[in-house]
Amino acid sequence: MEIPALVLIIITLSLSNVCPCFCFTAFIFGDSLVDAGNNNYLFTLSKADSPPYGIDFSPSGGQPTGRFTNGRTIADIVGEALGSTSFPPPYLAPNTSAATAFRAGINYASGASGILDQTGTLFIGRVPLTQQISNFEQTRSYMVKMVGENTTNIILKNSIFSLTIGSNDVLNYFQPSIPLFSDKVSPTLFQDFMISNFTIQLEKLYRLGARKFVVVNIGPLGCIPFIRAVSLNILGGKCSTKVNALVRGYNKKLKEELDRMNNNMGRNAIFVYANSYDIFREIILNFPKYGFVNNDGPCCGGYIPPFLCFKRTNSSASSAILCDNRSNYVFWDAYHPTEAANLIIADKLLNGDKGVCYPMNIRHLYDYII
């Protein structure tokens, strides 16, 4: 980053003790739901770097960026709505410098990752949440070197830290081939293990200067095409009650833990519980109301394993296992929503009531003064 621009940031911050409204800064942590391309730079089976991924992502001209959907992620859409002029770039991209943190923030999310370090081992490469936060710690160290501890803390306390993670931990729990869970603990103990590990990471972010948190709960995984297929509920079948029951139990404990942290922190920090489970379940149950035609199958990759979403280029007429109208589908592939679904979810998280975001929605969080 050029020095004049950096000086402008320092001057602007010194003139205001409220949220710096000249830009929206976000530090994004999570899994493939919000990965902006970090996995492109890993040796991993969890990649979205080939067509038709990104086919509706305008900034890239429809070329894949590493986002696991056809267009924008929820994090992208929220950032745009709050005035961001650029998306937080992936931390692992060679052209991403820590100076980017001063402009828009940085995306640390990684497909196949989880709250638990062991989650996603079958995919080989991924960046677990603990390492994502360690990467942010490196970014923060650079910021301190550039502008000092006090100014760094001002920037961070007015930035939004979003965490969208936990889905892969649950999916791995229900896959018996994962060595980690060959002798499974009970669902209750597993939920508690996830919560205790997640709490440790949230508290570490707080010690590093984070003050405005958006913690997205786990969606109704029992309804995604992958789980429907392995549960033999492929076409028009029911969601897996077993998977959704574990998710709901975890989400309840997560909300209770965030409530506890809010009570302990007072006005020193705010943890927003983002209820993606109920939002997405509502979309699935009442899909025609939202303009969808298909609520249970993937637009790309087909209905049966291995659910490969790719574009064939070994013939003169390139083809793909791809639906005709992507906006008609709730699911892009066997695991992830379409941009059309992400737009609805993002709008509700931005502007919804306390049943959607507690104790406040993301738009109010952005304006909240710590």
C-alpha cells in the first residue's frame, strides 16, 4: 500500500472516535461457504478453481475464483451492501499483502476446514480455524509495525469479524470412514467439544483486538443434496432428521455460549448470533415463495455421487452437468447454495429481526460503537 493512502487512513481515524465510514473492513474466517480462493493455493481435493464455478461472478468475467458457488458468497454480498468497494482477498494469494487489511480486510476461509484441526483430512490440504486465526495474527503484527498498536486497535475494533464454520465437522462426524471418529463420542459430547474449541478461538480473536463478531450457525445440513443422496432421499425425499437434530443441538449451545460471552464482555465486544439454519430451512420449505423451482437437487454435478461439478473441454462443444437456469435452484452443487439463495440469506442477516440475528442484525452491528 502506498504511504499517502496509509497516512490518509491514520488521519481519518484520528479525527473520529466512531466507525470509520469511508470503507467497510471485514476479516472473514470459515469454510467453503465463504472461501474466496485460499484453497486455490493448496494441494487439496477441495477446489473450485475450474468452470463452471464462478460462471455468474461478474468481477472475474464469469471465470472461477475459488468460490464454491456460481457467483457471490454471502460474505461478498454483505460487504457490498455495507459499502465495500472491493472484496477482501484470499490471504494465501501471492498478490495479497497485509496492507490490504487497511482497505477492505482479508479472507482467511478455507474449503473443507472445520473448528477441529482434524476435520477435512480426506481432502488433504485445508486451513483449519486455528491456523486461520494464526494467519490473522501475522496480519495484525504487520499492521502494528505499520501504524502502531493504538491505531491498529482502532481499526480492528471497528472492523467486522465473521466466522462461518462447523458444517464440515458435522459432516465428518457422520462419515464412518473418517479415522478420527471411528469410535464416535455421543452427539452431545461432540457438540460440547465443538463449542469448547470454538470458544477458545473466539476468545483469542478478542485478545487480538476483534470486537464486532458475526458468528454464523450451521445450516440444515440434513437437507443438502449430498446428505439426501447418502440417506437415499434423492428426489423429493425428506431431510435427514438425524443430521439436523445434531445441528440444532449444536446451534442451541452456540447461542447460549455467545449470550454468555456478551454478558461477560458488556460493551467491550458484541457477538452476533446469525441464524442461517432457520433462514435456509424457510427457503427450502417455501421455495416457490422465493422464486425457486428446485429445492432439493444441485444445479451442477448431478443427483448421485461423486457429484462432480465441472466443465468438460475435451470436445469442440464444451458441456457441463449444469441446469439451464441457475436462479431456479436453491443449491449450486451437492453442498453449497446458489448465488440466488445467498442473496436472500445475506439480506435477512443484514436487515432481519432478532429471530434472525441476535442481539442485532449485521447492518446495526456495522453502526454499533464499541
